[in-house]
Amino acid sequence: DAGVIQSPRHEVTEMGQEVTLRCKPISGHNSLFWYRQTMMRGLELLIYFNNNVPIDDSGMPEDRFSAKMPNASFSTLKIQPSEPRDSAVYFCASTPGQVAYEQYFGPGTRLTVT
Amino acid sequence: RKEVEQDPGPFNVPEGATVAFNCTYSNSASQSFFWYRQDCRKEPKLLMSVYSSGNEDGRFTAQLNRASQYISLLIRDSKLSDSATYLCVVNSPSSGGSYIPTFGRGTSLIVHP
């Protein structure tokens, strides 16, 4: 079975450009999480969806960040406009239930904003 | 004070050694607890859940101390392949009322021959 799929795996963009990260959760999982990982701050939860509905977005850093989950098999995280401080690895994870379950992580998208 | 704190290490131990990590959390209303393992430039993967009564999986033992608000991970008979970063995860109520996972910064383990 395919695990969580993320694309692109690597993204290099210039400051001010729009960046869209994509995630396909494991089929049948109904919770999806977006994280950002940096050396300075570790792994931070950005937003959490349950049954395609955003449940908690308190970790979204600012209005430049937005996330959508139009259906159970697809989610996007958009940064517009991007800034060098957004450079990080962005992970998507899914679980079969809510937060009490094991999270299955995708391979991550390594974003570099120059 | 950070919600979930871990000693970043690195813990540098020889093969066969026993090593223990602790992770403290600040919110007494926290519920589920987990240990994840993350290899260099890879995604985190679940190592084990942590139950109130303590639990063991082969060489790994996890314990929860609610009174002192910490969880621990004990690795016996360390192997070279145990070298990784170990992340603790605590599910705590957010300001919005839902429970959300908070990861510690991780503890780096290096097992040498």
C-alpha cells in the first residue's frame, strides 16, 4: 500500500513567489496534519484537519500561509508570498482516527526560499 | 516554558549499552503519549505508544509518570542501528479545545562500535 505521498520533494523558489505543497493521505485515514521542521524550532504543527474540516490552525504562522482539504484524498499548503524564513522541511501526516492514533508521515518537501 | 522538553543530547554510547531518555510536558491535561524515531533526512516514524502502566517492546521500554509529568524511553543492548533522533509526542488541549500533538525537539542518540 502506498503511504502518504507529498509533492514536490524539493522546491527552490525566490522570495515573493507563491509556493504550493501537496499531500495525498493514506486511503481511509480521516485526519491530516501539516508540520514544519527546522533546526531552530523542531517539528511544529501548522494545521490539523478531521474529515476534511480544519480543526485547529493555531500553528499557522501568519496570513501568508493557507491550507485546504477539498476532499479526503488531497490537501494543499500554500505560501504566498514566500520569504527566506519559510525555508524548512514540510511534512504531511495522516491517521485513521484523531490525534490519539499513530501518525503516518510523508517523506516531506524540502523548501528553500532564496 | 516549552510545552514539551527533551535533552537534545547527543547521547554517545557504545554498542550493548543501556540508555534512557526523558521528556517533560507542561500541560497536566495531556492525554496520549508517544515516542517517534527520526533518521537523518527522513520522516518521523512511530516507535511506540506510552501507556499509563508502562509498556515494553523488545529492547525498548516506555513509561509515563503523570504526577511528575514526564515520559521516559529506555533502550537496552543498544545496536548501531538505534542511532537516530528520538522525538516524544504529547497530545494536549489547544486553546480551541481540541487535542493536538506537540513534538519535543528530539534527543539524538549515537551508538558506536
